[in-house]
Amino acid sequence: ASAKLADEVPGVKILLVGYGKMGQLVGELSKPYGCEVVGIIDPMSPMHGGGADADRWGGVDVAIDFSTADSVIANAPALARRGLNLVIGTTGWSAHEPALRQVVAEAGVGIVVAPNFSTGVVLFEAIVAQAARLFAPQEEFGAFLHEAHHAAKKDAPSGTAILLRRTMEESGFPRPIDVSSTRAGFIPGTHHVGFDGPAETVTLSHAARDRTAFARGALTAAKWIHG
């Protein structure tokens, strides 16, 4: 009975930074992943427990951030200095990455940053890399990348699209890669990578049916980075 109870007690204490749709999903799915949400930083939420400098976050293990770019810039360094490991799924702040890297290194904490936490996208990136290598020497083929997300997403192109373009370039694709974006409705996220020749087109696609894939990936990352 004691062993069963130990299995049921969440072991990783989570602070949610941002309590929009993604933050709420992370909270809802946390217990099956052995995690417990012990606080929320989000001034727009009635559950807001204070800023990054609040004393109550001293016992937290991992902060999971699905907020805004401005929030990451303000909160992530302060939380790292307090000894919290970080999992960041927010995009649009990459210009500040060197400064955050330095803070994390000085604090001695762990961090996982990803523009997309779904397992499918991780594998999709590997497939796109291989396709780019194969099409690189085919000089008649050009490449394009299109992504679509919900109307409320502020940054465009998406962080995932930027990652995929960089992956294609690093895989040796030498020609320009046209990138376009759509913001409409409630689209969780789709990415299309295409290679177009004189008489044919090859297209690779990934579509997220809902946001739970991102929340599950973030919780997996939190468990991994803990300790």
C-alpha cells in the first residue's frame, strides 16, 4: 500500500508561467506525469501567485513557460537565478537567447527550449532534414515552407517554421526557401514543406489536431530536466 501511495504522490513541483490555453492544459495533464502544479505566474489569471521574485517559489523544481516573449525576457532569468529549472515553449524572443544562456550557465540550472514540444514535430524535422539533403543536388527544384496557426498567435513565421528552415539550410539545401504564414481561426498548428520542380511537387506535412501534444511534451521535458 505504501508503494502504491508513493507512486500516486506527484514528485516534480511545477510553476506555470502563463495560464492561457497551453498553461491550463499542462496543469490538467500534470498528475499522470508525476508532476504537481504548485503555483501560477499570470497577472491576467485570478490564480496569479506573484511575480518571479516571490519567496514562495523557493521550493519549486521546474518552471514551465507558455506565456509571451516579453514575459520570458522578464521572468526566465529571475527564475533561473532562484535555482529553478526551466522548460520554455514560448517563441518570439530568440534575439535574447545569448543573455539567457549566460544566466542559466551562471545559475547552474537546466533548461529545455523548443518551439514545438510534440513528438511528431521532432520526427518531422528529421524527415525534412533528409529530404533537404536529397533535393539539394537537384538544381531544378526550389523549396517552400508554409505554416498556419490560430489568429491569436502573435509571432510569424512560427518558431517551428524557423527551426525547419534552419534545418534545411544546415542539411545542405543551397537555394532560397520561401516561407509564408497564415493566422486564422483556431488552428492548433500546421507546417508544410515542399520541393517544386518543372513538372512535379513533393510535399511533407505535419498537422497538430489539438494542443495536448505540446503539453505532454513539455511535461516530459520537465521530468527529464529535473535534477
